[in-house]
Amino acid sequence: MRKALKIILPLLAILVLYLTWLNFQLDHDFRDMIIVDIQNLENAQAVLVPGASVTKSKKPSPVLIQRLERALDLYRNKKVKKILLSGDSESPYYDEVNVMKDYILQRKVKPEDIFLDHSGLRTLDSVYRSKFIFNIQNMVIVSQQMYLPRALFLANHYGIKAQGYAADLGDASISLIVPAREFLARYAAIVDVYLLRKKPAYLGKTYSIEGDGRETWSR
């Protein structure tokens, strides 16, 4: 047993150090794909808005409002033609995507331009499904800047041309624990992609992002 541990523990240490290096490398590799000025963004098929928490009164959280407002900027400036809202709506008591849809609809987006992904349970799911369910080849991902390297890493892995549009717009409070959680989430994404080769929990019927988004509104 001791001999085995002498072999296993150094290998585990090397693996952890390698994953840690990859984790920090994401910031370097994808920093040029994160855009702050909308004028510097290339036009794309769609914007992907990953879900975030919503309130019991069915309102988007401040963090989610930042993402939605950035998506609206892209749509109004004709940088994208379609908006894909991806989040968790698995429970009848908690529904991110319809809260997002209602927020967007109130701001005069054409209903047919709004697509809903009800099974975006994780960033990996949202990014994977954007290509293999909604047939998006070229998109902008809107999220807070700290989350974008991981999302862009996943998009790159799945062969999607993607840009990140930073959604840090003011005083949406983020606790100190969030950066630590994001660091661990990057570990998970790297392991999921390279070691476990994970796919989303749900796939299902495919839709074309060039079509009518209202077809996706019901589950």
C-alpha cells in the first residue's frame, strides 16, 4: 500500500499542478476574445445569455439584469439578430428562462428573435446546446468578465466561433466567495472536457437559430 501511495501521490500532485496551470492559462488564452467596447465586436448570429439567479417574485437578479442589458445593447446595435436565453427551468417553482424572456419582451424585442434553452443547467450545457441543439456557429457570450474565459474555453472546444462581451455594469454585488467558486468551476470544466468528456444532461429536439424563436418557448 505504501509503495502504491508513493507512486500515486506524486502523480496526483503533478495532475493538480497541471490543472492549476491550465486554470490560470484560460485568462491568458482568451483575453483578446473578451470585448468591452461594443464597437469592437464583430457581428454574430446570436448572443448567448447564460442564466443566473432569479427572485421569488420572478424578477432577474442584479447580475442577470447586467447580462440581459448587455444582450439588449447587442440586439439594438444590430450586432446580433437573435437572443438565446439559457438557464434552469427544470422545476415548476424555479424558472430562469421565462423570467429572462419576460424582461426582454418588455423592452421591445421581436418575439420571434427570442430563443429559450430550458436545459442550460450549467455553462457547459448552455454552450454545448447552443451549437448542437440551436445550430449556432458564431456567437457572442454575455456574462460578467470573470466568467467569460471559462465560457470561451468551452465554446472553443466545441468548435464555435465566439466572442465574450463583458457585463460588468455597475453595482451588482458579488461576494468574495465568487472568485473562489469560479476558480473551482474552471477546474471542473477542464476535467469535464479533457478527462470525463461530459455532455449535457439533456439534449432533445433541435432548432435552427435562423428560425422563429417562439417554437422554443414551451418545453
